Amino acid sequence: MMVHDEHTEIRESVRRLCAQFPAAYWREMDRERAYPTAFVQALTEAGFLAVLIPEEYGGSGLGLGAAAAILEEIQKSGANGAACHAQLYMMGTLLRHGSEEQKRKYLPGIASGALRMQAFGVTEPTSGTDTSALKTVARRDGDVWRVSGQKVWTSRAEYSDLMLVLARTRPPREGKKPADGLSVLLLDMREAGAGLTIRPIRTMMNHSTTEVFFDDVPVPAENLIGNEGDGFKYILSGMNAERILIAAECIGDARWFIDKAVNYAKEREVFGRPIGQNQGVQFPIARAYAATEAAALMVQQAVAKYEAGENVGAEANMAKLLAADASWQAADMCVQTHGGFGFAEEYDVERKFREARLYQVAPISTNLILSYLGEHVLGLPRSY
Ligand SMILES: Cc1cc2nc3c(=O)[nH]c(=O)nc-3n(C[C@H](O)[C@H](O)[C@H](O)COP(=O)(O)OP(=O)(O)OC[C@H]3O[C@@H](n4cnc5c(N)ncnc54)[C@H](O)[C@@H]3O)c2cc1C
């Protein structure tokens, strides 16, 4: 149910594209922990990953709502958009804070698919959610920045050409917040040399995530995004888009689980009647449906405020919280509805269940969203 949807054509064409990649494809990718290259290629060729890039640079210049519709449809089809969602949510940092030269240099290639911008290096092993305590440094050396340090959970680094890296370029200035002095660098990994090491991390779901080691990796000075030392602000402004888009994915996942459960509950007969005739089976499905529709309204609200250029911190966080909770509720319900078959690979429920679990933790964990709401929306004392 959508109150008003101006993206019906985009949704329809994403659905058609996803239909070419059936469950068996995703099962195999998952089993092998393989990157879904053919799927990402098809999305790229159809222009879906370039929707946020302005037309003058080769994209279609659409708003965040189009990106949200695309990601929701991908997840709703049973696919795993985590293979390429970052290009959409990282785009704002380059569009809003990149220089004209940077945009001319990189955006047309990203739009055509010649360049992949899929890696976002923020999280580090020792600092975790406390981003301002990160230890990766970038030191100016003539006309390059030299990056040293380590990132963890840098997803898709092996399948991306470009990485946005958050690094400390100087200590915080007196009286400024600890995040002062962090800067965003656009690293072209093809030119990084021997100092860059990428090691895959095998996870419970297929996510192509890695740890990345930087040993004096040179980044041309002109690849600094925006002002030196202001990088955290740029990352934060991009994070609202990221939260909204991940929330849209969670809505797609929740709808997939609900459809799957409804169909199964109608067909599966035990005690001589469909299991869905039992209210003990119906009600959890109905609850998951209500939670999903409510969360979807919050996602729409967040998209509308984002597109209107308003401060969307509260809505972006609430959308992520509610949508991730709705998808996890639906995932759990779907396993329960399927009984033993919920655990069988060939039903795809267990795979989507593993994939949906991530969004309680990443890109921002539930506790940290609640802290944001407590402190910044409700005016409660800061807890950390
Ligand atoms: C599969 C995967 C892909 C990812 N992809 C990327 C990526 O591409 N780029 C990137 O930069 N990062 C990525 N991440 C990292 C992700 O954003 C972090 O894992 C997440 O933000 C949580 O940080 P952490 O793991 O360091 O947990 P920690 O910060 O160590 O927190 C651990 C637990 O403690 C809780 N906690 C911590 N502090 C508080 C507090 N003050 N109050 C209450 N609870 C608290 C948290 O909620 C969490 O549940 C990815 C992670 C995963 C698992």
C-alpha cells in the first residue's frame, strides 16, 4: 500500500530486471559467497545506479525517492541489493561537497559504469561507532596525502574502483568537537599501489565485506572532498540518505517475507486445513504487515523531507529504526510460518533471514539510533 507513488514506472522496470535473476541465482551466490557481478552489471546498464547523478554528468538526475523505490523493489524481489547499494547512498557526499572538477572527472564514468564507487571506509576495529576516535591518518606530503591505518567492514572494496575514506588529517582544534580534523578523501584504488591491502571477511550472509590496511597509500591532494578537517560533517550529511535508503531496503525485505508467508500459509495443509486458517498463524503475519506499512509511511515522510531540503535527522533515524524492526519481525514470522522448511536453503527464507539481521547493527545500530532520538529529538541528557 502506498499513499502516493510517483515511481510506478521505475518500480515496474526494476521488477522486470530482477525477474531475470531468480532465487536459484541468489542461492548460488550465497552458497559460494560470490559477488553478483551479472546482476550489478544489469542494474548499471539499465541506469538504475546512476539515478541520483545529474543529467549533465550522464545520470538521470532524480531524487532520493527514486533511489529508495529501486532498492525497495530489489529487496522485495528476493535479491540482495547490498552488492551495490552504496553507490546510491554515497553519491550525496560527492554531489554536495565535491568540487566541480571532481564531479567532471568522476561522475560521467560512474554514470556509464566504467567506474564503480561502492566502497565506504569509515568503521575501524578499535573505534567502532565512536567515529571521531578513528586512528587512520592522512599526512600531507607535497601534492599527495599519505594514508596509513586500518578500516574494517569496508564492504565491496574488492568490487569497487573508488573508495571514500574518512581519515584524520590533523588533531581537533582547541574548543572544537573531537571530529574536527577528520577529512574525506576519494581514493582511486586502481592507483593506490602496494600499500593497500584488502582482506575479505566471511560473514553469516553474502556481503563481500573486507578489512583494509593502508600503509602510506598516496591520494592526490586534489582528491580531498570539500574542506580539510570538515569531513565528518560531510559523512554525517550523507548518513541521513544512507539511513533512508537502507530503510527502503528493509521495507522491501519485509514485503518479501510477508508475501512468502501469506502464500505458504494458504497452501500448506496440516490437520486437513491450510495453516493460515489458524489465527495463531494469521496474526503474526497481520502484525508484521501493520508494522511494515507504518514503517513505510515513515520512510516516505523521510524521503519527502529530504527531497524538500529540510533537516531530516529525526525522520531518517526513525525510518531506519522502524523499517529494520519491521523487516526483522517479518523475517522471524516468516521462518515460524514455514516451520521446518523455514530452515531449508531451497525456500530462501533462511537466506533472507540472515540478510535481514544485519540492519539491526549496520550501518548504524539500533541503540545508537535510540540515543540520537533521546538526545537530539527529545532533549534528554547525552548518554555517551
Ligand atoms: C556486514 C557489515 C557491513 C558493513 N559495511 C560497512 C561499510 O561498508 N563501511 C563502513 O564504514 N562500515 C561498515 N560496517 C560497520 C557498521 O557500520 C558497524 O558494524 C556498526 O556501525 C556498529 O559498529 P561496531 O561494529 O564497531 O560496534 P560497536 O560500536 O563496537 O558496538 C557494539 C554494540 O554496542 C552497542 N553500543 C556501543 N556504544 C553504545 C552506547 N553508547 N550506548 C548503547 N549501546 C552502545 C552498539 O549498539 C552495538 O550493539 C558494516 C558492518 C557489517 C557487519
